[in-house]
Amino acid sequence: MNITSRKFIGSFNKLNELPTNGTPEFCFIGRSNVGKSSLINFITGKNDLAKVSSTPGKTQSLNYFLLNNLWYLVDLPGYGYARRSKTLRSEWDKVMYRYFEERESLTNIFLLIDSRIKPMKSDLEMIDWLGENGVPFSLVYTKADTRELKQCKINIKIFEDKLSETWSELPISFVTSSEERRGKEEILNYIESCVHGLNEQ
């Protein structure tokens, strides 16, 4: 899939404000500072589509972008940022989990994992919750740059081994590097196959 058009639809703080036209939605989420904005800009081919910040937890709403007039890319707030107030975290958790459970047009969640570090409890808990609730998702290992690729592969193997303790079949996964432009084609091809599958139903 080639991205030929990109349109910012809006930032929404409540589920009842979200678009209602049934367009397939592909959500990107991960721990704060996992490289989500960089990945979104990389795969959409627009360097400032999502705001990149040195301050973790900057995304504070559900940001909708329409790609190729065919599907929405939804940028969700990062989780696990300790400096955000407990009240704000609690409010966003409620919105996020309701979105996952209730949004009928949600086609797939891309859950971003920092490949440079070993498994984090919050990531494993999110994966288990998605699986237990039957929410479709894929894993995206980020920041797999050549200079750290050996260690990244080790960490990914550790992560997969950990998942294998409770999962009989591992989720679909992608290995990416926004810096070295790796993984874009695989993700977009997967999105394209999902959209085509929905159109054929």
C-alpha cells in the first residue's frame, strides 16, 4: 500500500465525539516514549503528521487521521507514564479500555514494544487484557536500529518466550526502525489486507 493522501480529522476526548461513518480504524498505542509518533510519521510518509516530543505522555486525546480516504489511523495516549497524575491516568484508562471494548469499527491495534529493553510488566498486562477480551491486535517492536540490532533480537526472543508461557499462538508481529526506515511496507501491507478483507464481507 502506498499512502497517497493524509487528512487530520480531529482530536477527541470522549467516545461519543468519535466519527460515526464506520471507516476501519487502526489504532497505535504503546508505553510513553516508545517511539509511537516517529513510527506513525514514518509509515505515513509525513514527518509532522504526529507530534514528536521529548516529553513522554504528551498525547492526551484520541487523534484521528484519514489515510487514502479508506482507513483511520488512531493515535492513542501512551500508557505507563508515572508523572501523569493518578486521576488523569485513571480517566484515560477508562476511555481507552472502553474504546477497545466498544468501538465496532476498530479493526486492529498495533501495540508498540521498545525492542531495546526487556519485557515490561505494563506491556505484558496490556497484551493479556487484549487477548482475554478478544480485541484484535499485533505487536510492533520499535527502535530496532542496526547498532543495537543484536540486543534487540535477544530482547524480542525473551519477550516471545515470556508470552509463550501463557499464549498457545503468538500474535502477529513486526520489527521496525523509524530511523533506518524498516518495517513500513510490512505494516501497510497488513493494513491493506485487513481493509480488503472487510470490503469483501
